[in-house]
Amino acid sequence: MDKAVKTPTQQQEEDPPPPSGGKQDDYTVIRMYAAREQIYPREIQGRFASLRWLCVFLTQLVFYGLPWIDWNGRQAVLFDLASRKFYLFGLVLWPQDFIWLAALLIICAFSLFLFTAIAGRVWCGYSCPQTVYTEIFMWIERRIEGNRSARMRLDRQPLSFDKLWRKSAKHLAWGALALWTGISFVGFFSPIRELLPALGHFGLGPWEMFWIVFYAFATYGNAGWMREQVCKYMCPYARFQSAMFDRDSLIITYDGARGEPRMPAAKAAKLEGGSRAGDCIDCTMCVQVCPTGIDIRQGLQYMCIGCAACVDACDSVMDKIKRPRGLIRYSTENALEQGFSTAGIRRRLLRPRILIYSAILGAVIAVFAGSLLVRTPLKLDVIRDRGSMGREVEDGIIENVYRLQIINTDERGHRYRISASGLSGISVDPPEPVDVAATLTQSVPIRVRVPHGVGEPGSNKIHIELQAEDNPALHVSEKAVFLVPRP
Ligand code: SF4
Ligand code: SF4
């Protein structure tokens, strides 16, 4: 929200007349819409810029590269929604394994809480797709339209051949990258090696086409056009992250005690008497490199995504004027107020909030890893045939009918022996083993029988067991109820 105080003339031109008796000069116009100012971030090099580019490479290596990796003759990472199977390298997750996906989401959420409490908006500054794609799109823009001043000049000048080809080339390059991003995204849900040929001869399904276009359009729009507007106005994380911060969380800070009073070096050189100038020479480099266009010298603002571009910019200025680095730096509110050293900041790392987040995260990771390690790639559902209660068949034998759902989540097929236990003389018919192919479910009807006189009239607990013939460790046992008719 932009609050602007208007002159009387402007008010008369733009604003509704005051109610009778009111004076126009008394009015303050509260604008609900803030017109966007085009931001032309200056390119910067430095420690944090290198770290940001490292994150860009790593995240994009994973994003664009993963769909092309094969594992056991299929795509290594594939969320196959149609057959409701999620492939993660050697792991095949079924809808019944939803608990693992939930655990993964909990791990991601607590990691975000923990890293935010320690280091503020590191996610926004280094790994968020919005930051990463904006960085890549800006790199393309700089290669085609030139540096900050050249881009500003180009936008001001009237349409010419030079402007037309540069703008067209930029949008073509952006469009191609956005399209490839959309294809890669859908490649996590539909085998990418089949997707590309299908795309070539317009053989894609409607959902695949929709998501490719949607994701490409979102990438092009968000990273090419919207940029900082997404962080400022659309991202909910920017709004609720303050709940995860405390006064010992790392943030990008301007050291006002050291920097003020700011003034250009020439003016500082002319100061006389006891007057002193701060270290800030008011060069505005920190503002020019900021992708959200803010001035960090005005204090912590929610629009700051913690990218540390201003730290690199100010450090390079300090190097030039031979002053110590760190006028803008990672620090904490408490450190700034109480003058903590780096060691003092580190000491305050082990505070209750961090310990609690770490303990919960460690526990969830341990349970997740432990349950994955002991996981059996075989599941069994036993469904009683509700149409037939326990019944007496030949020679007084009591028989119950069940339907077994055998889910082989292993990437190899197996032959399973079916048995039952829990009542003396219990047997399964048919006694032959069942073959279940890799990552398939098979439905098998069975009859379970016990001799006359065994078991109590009514419900009896039994177990139905599956044992792979080729692997003694592949074994499951499922509870079931065996009904003995009352006399
Ligand atoms: S880059 Fe450093 S010296 Fe230049 S205006 Fe910003 S804070 Fe001041
Ligand atoms: S103020 Fe600094 S850290 Fe914050 S967004 Fe701008 S350049 Fe990045």
C-alpha cells in the first residue's frame, strides 16, 4: 500500500470532491495499488554471488537432469499418477506408502523452519525457484541487452531495428527455456523419453499439454516479467516467515553506527573540526544490485529476500576505499544492538527454538530412515468374502473364503507360498504357490479350512502368511478372522 500526500491541485484533478464543509487540503489519499517501478539490477560478483550461482547449478542439475537418469530399465524418479506408483531410484512407493511421502513433507517443513530460524531467508535468497529462474532469466537478459545502463537506455529509446532484435531474441530465449522447464516438470510425471517424441508429433494427452504450457507460462511470467512482484505480493512465505525468526536469526543488516552519517567521499574529505563521516559513501551500489529494488540502509524490510547481493556490492566498495568489509553483512538484531562478535553470534545458535526444531527434525529423519531400512517390498491385504460366512463342507470341515490382494512392490517378480496359522490343522486351498510379477498387484481367492471341532463357535483369530520362495526375508503375515458356525 502506497500512501501519497497530494497537492491540492492534484487532488482536485484526481480525487472525488470533499463532503460539504470539508477542506480538500485535509485529505490524505491512501492508494491501494502501487504502480510497479521497473528494476534494473546491476550485475555483481563476489562470495555470495558465487554461492548463489552454485545453488542455481546444483538445483537445475537436479531438476533438468533427474528425469533422464535410468534405474533398473525405467526412469529413476517418476511420479506415475496413472498407475499410482512413485519411483524413487530403488524405492517404489504405492498409495499405501503415503506415510513416507507425508514424512518427507514433514522433513522439508521442519528443515525450512530450522534453516529460517538460524539463517533467515536463505531459502529465498539461494534456492527458491523464483530466485533461481529470475537469476537465469536476468543472465540471458544481460547477455542480449547488455548491462544495467544499456538496458535502461534500450528501454527509453524509441523502437528501432536494434531494439526489436534484442527484445525478440530475449523473449525467444526466455520462451525456449520456459518451455524446456515445463517439459522437464511434466517429465517427472510422465516418462520423459516418451514425452519428447509425443510432443514432436502432437501426440500428447490433454493433461500433459496443459501442464507443460502452464508451467512454461508460469516460469516465463514469474521470472521474466513479475520477478520481485512475486516475492513482494504473491509469496505467502514472505508473510509468515517472521513467525520463524527471532532476534538471533541471521539477517542482512546495514551497520548504521558505522555507516552514518553517510556522505560522498569528496564531501567527507572537506569536513572540518570534530565532524566525522560514516563509512557509507552513499554510492547506492547496494540499491542498484538489489533484485527487489530496496535500500537495506533503511532497515530490515519484508521485501528483502536475503540474497546478499548488497553485501557483495558494499564489500567491493569498501575494498576500493580501503575500509574494512562488512558495513552490510549477515548479522542478527541482538548482535547489532549489543555488539556481539561472530563468536558471540555462534554461541547464541544453541537456543531453545533451534534445539526443539533440530530434535523434531532428527527424530522424524531417524524414524523415516529406520522404517525405510526395515521395509518389506511386499504387502498383503486380506478381504473376507462377505457373501459367504463360515460353512461346513465335506467331512465336517469348516471353510471360510477370502480374497488376497498381494502387492509386490519389488522390482523383481516372486513366487509366493500362501499359508495360514492360528488354529490346529488349518490349511489353505489351493496349496500351489502364486507368481506375482514385479511392481504388480495380484488378487487371489483362497479357501481356508479347519477340521471339525477346532476353534470356538463365532470369531477366531488367524494369520494368513506369504513367503517368497526365492528370498526367506520376503515374508508377511496379516491378521484375519475365521468364522466357525454355531451349532
Ligand atoms: S554500497 Fe555500501 S557504501 Fe555504497 S551506499 Fe551502499 S552501504 Fe553505502
Ligand atoms: S536488500 Fe540486499 S539481501 Fe535484501 S534483497 Fe536487496 S540485495 Fe538482496
